[in-house]
Amino acid sequence: DTAVSQTPKYLVTQMGNDKSIKCEQNLGHDTMYWYKQDSKKFLKIMFSYNNKELIINETVPNRFSPKSPDKAHLNLHINSLELGDSAVYFCASSPLAGDTGELFFGEGSRLTVL
Amino acid sequence: GQNIDQPTEMTATEGAIVQINCTYQTSGFNGLFWYQQHAGEAPTFLSYNVLDGLEEKGRFSSFLSRSKGYSYLLLKELQMKDSASYLCAALDSNYQLIWGAGTKLIIKP
């Protein structure tokens, strides 16, 4: 019954490693997002996909690469992890293109880079 | 630049009323959202205002003044479970959400 689910919920890894976070939504929404929430609690949008196409790509390092195999999935792959990548990453979806409507968030994936 | 301002932290008493203010400066405006986020959990939608005035939804109400770039979230009959962060977010002309850092609300018995 989970609307937006992401895995893993917790991830602890060493600097320099490559990791992925997966996200799936069963709401039938067209748009999915990745947000980063740092220790200061600011939510920053990273990527937005509408029907598998990238529509927002904020200034994030190219070590971060989103992949959307279909409109129900949006995965985030991170290469060469750095200490500053430690944060909670939230996946979200909405029924409308772009940031126009209510967002439904996943539970978050807490990434700790040592 | 685009900016959202809201107080960092507020304290209130169980059963009381609290008003959390938010001011915004954005390139264009297509609405104002309030989200609630409990510690360690995902944000959940509370309200959306695009026209001036007060929208009431149970114990929570949200107000918007477009001319002043100002909104507030009003919580009545506070309960301990209302202890959370409250995030204000404005939708700019490109339909991008600009988020505030959130107001941490502490409810005391």
C-alpha cells in the first residue's frame, strides 16, 4: 500500500564508493523528483522527471545521475561519494508536470559517508 | 534572488494557538504550500493557497497575502503530536518550489 517507497532507508559507506538509491511510486503520477535535505533541513530539489524525461536538473555534481526506466521508477546513482553527500535523500511524486501540485514524499534515505 | 523566511523555532503550550509566519520573495508566484515534517520522517502536505485569504482545514488554517508576500499557518487546540517542523514553500513562475528551512514547533504540556 506504500505510495512512494525508496530503498535503502539507511546507507553508510566510505568515501569514494558508488551507491544507488531506488524509488518507486504506485500512485500513477507522471512526475517524480529527488530532493536532498541537509543537516540544516533545507529541502533542495535535485532532479525532476516527467514521464521518464528529465525536466529539472538543478546544479548538482555530475557524480549524481538519475535514471528513470519507467514513469513509476526514478533511481539515483551516486559515483565517488564525498563527505558532503551525507544527507537525507527524499524521492517524491506529483500528478502534474513540474512542481505544480501536492508532493507525495517517500520516507527518505539517510546516506552517511565516512 | 528567491527567498523564503520563516522563524527557526517556536514554542507553544498544549491546547493553545500558534501562528507560524512565512514571507517569500520569488520570481513570479503560483501558490504557497505548507508541509509538516516530523523528526526523521518525510514531509506531508498540509495546505495550498494561491488566492488571498484564509483557508480553514480542521484545526489548521493557512492565510495568504499576495501583495505582502506573506503567509501564515495557524494551529489551534495544539496537541503534543503537532510537535514537528513546518515547511513553507512558494511556487515561482517556472513552477519550481522554493523551500524555507522550516520552523521547528515545540509543544509543552
